[in-house]
Amino acid sequence: MPAAHEKDSLRICLLSYRSNPHSGGQGVYIRNLSRALKDLGHDVEVVSGPPDPLLDDDIKLTMLPCLDLYNPEDLFRIPRMDELVDPINFIEWIGVSTMGFPEMFTFGFRAIRYLWNRFREYDIIHDNQSLSYGVWIISRFAPTLATIHHPITVDRDVAIRSVRSPWKKIKHLRWYSFLGMQKRIARNLPKIITVSECAKRDIGHDFMIPEEKFHVVPNGINTDIFYPIPEIKKEKNRIIVTNSSDTPLKGLYYLLQAVAEIVKKRKVRLVVIGTPKKDGGIVNLVRKLGIGPYITFTGRIDDREYVRQYARASVAVVPSVYEGFGLPVGEAMACGVPVISTTGGALPEVVGDAGMLVPPADFMALANAITELLDNPAHATKIGEKGYKRVQENFTWAKAAEKTVRAYREVMRDYS
């Protein structure tokens, strides 16, 4: 009988504290990786916190109940007394009430509760960047590794630099206080999966993890969702960006300033996928720059409308200051849309020679690149074709799943 690490089919438990694909790249990762692992013939269970990760029906899902204090339909609600009898719930409430972000910490201990009598049911446990003390305890009882998508230290540092008020800086430091836990746990896990060479270098430096602990497994792009629709005609001077976040790291501030420069000479339409915070920094900047007539926020849209928005765009822009991988750039390329991206983080690894690259946090460079592509539609078409080909050859979830399984088997071998 073959040893556990030689089994063709593995029993995989994916732990993910926040897994909805509308919550960000981590949710997209869980949804697509679970599908690809299942397609390779492995048994997959996702253990998740809210909101619903929207998995395919044949993927086993276990939702761990929690206070769900970030639910937008009942944001920061006051828990009932019977809920606070549970010490994990109490810790979660205290953490949120003191401006922290305790979800990863508390998710880890809820995961222990669920797995305590089930460790023998899995060959490998794969944590999706919660890096909590609970995951470290789990790793004592079962082969365990984690994915770190990018170093959250970058988010923290950019957030702190983006504000002047000492009080706001303290608030950011408090919010990101979970980083101490994550660094300690990451250093004590046998292997770390990350999504790019850039992320490996930066995580290794900031978390003090030796390079030999890493497996680099680039994300895939779901080409069943993102693909060209040639029958939809591209609209002249139409620009698309897929992040409406007020988070400074995503760089929408710089793109809006670029649009303000461009409209001095020509009319353009910037379509922003999503909805900004009401009276937040993005809304205020649009108002201050006087570019409201040129900006459209789509609100939340489904996958079908998403790809139609790409098809109508002349140019896609990814203005991020830093990305550990950059799913939006790959999704745009998969749709055949010419891409302008910054060189922030791992974005050049994804774009390669199939797009225009500009320095991060430079709105004039963005404005010049957008103008150049809009003025040269033949060149833009060529870039779009190269981007499509690059995704098909390099960034599929099937390849990502195969590389992930190789990392699993190495951890299992060393554990046994």
C-alpha cells in the first residue's frame, strides 16, 4: 500500500477566514483553486468564515459560525449576551470594538474546534493567509502549509504614509496589529506558497523567512469567465478599472488625477467596477477634481456583465501601488483588452511584454500612457492580442493546482 504522500488522490482541507470572491483576491483564489484541485481528482473541503464563498456545488463547504461583525447589512452590530458567553466571540467583539481586525485570530481557534477530532480525515491542510495561532496548533497535528498572497506590511506602510493625523496613524497601526501574529506563525510553518517571485522576496524580507521555505505558484485566470467577446464593439476613449476601493494601495487616486489631466484635451469615459464608500476619499476626489461627468461607477455586477464591460473598453488600467500578483491585470489580458499597468510589486511578472508599464504613484505617467494607447488603436490591438496569448500560455488554474499539489506532497513527505 502506498504511503500517504504517494497517493494519487489527496484529501485536502482549505482554510480561509474570508472567502467570498467579491471580498477580494483571496476569495477568487479559494473558489478557483478548489475547482482546479477537484478537477485533478482530489477530495476538497473548504472551511470558511462568512460571507459565502460561492463555491461550485460539488465542492464540500463548511461555514464556521461567527459574530460576522463586518456584515454590511448589520455592520458592527452589538452582539447578544448569549453570543458573548463563547470566549472566542467575546475576543472577536473586543477586538473590533477597539479598532482591531481580529477575524484571522478568532477564525484559527474556530478551525481548531472544527478539526479537533477530524485530523485523520485529511492528508493536507492549506491555510489561506489567516496565519493565526490556531493554524500553528493545527500544524502540530497534521501536515499544514499556508499561502501568503503578498506582504500585508506593504498595505500597512502605505496606509500610514497616506495620512498626516497622528491619531489616524495610530488607528492604522492598531488595525494591522495582527501582523505580529502572522509573522510568528509564517516563520513556524514548514512551507509557504506565494504567487510571484516579487512576493517571495518581499515576504521573505518583511517576515524574515528564508527563501528555501517558499514555493512560487502563480495564480491562474478563470478563462471560462474572462474571454474576448469580439461581437461587442469597443467604445472609443473608454477606460476601465476594476477597483473602486478607497485603499491607497490600489492607486485609484492616481488614475483619477490622470483622468483630470486627460480631459483637459479630450473627452474620455472612465468606468470603475464597483461602488466607492459614500463620502469617502474617492468620491471626494472626484468632486474636487471636477471629473464627475467623465466617471461611471457600475456598482456590484455579475460575471457576465463584468466581461461585457471589458469587451466595451478601449484600455484597461491597473494603477496599483503594489500587488503580490494582480488578478485584474490577468483578467483584462484574458479578455483581449490592452493593458496599462504600474510596475508596483509583481505586476511586471504578470504583464511581461504584453502591456504598457509605468511607475507606481505617478499620475502623469498614467495620463501619458493612456493617451498614447488611445491615439494608436492598431498598437493597442496588438498589445491586447499579446496579453490574451500570454494568459493562455502561462496563467491557468490547472497549472496552479498542479504546482500546489507538488508543494502539498513535499510537506506531507517531510511530516511523515
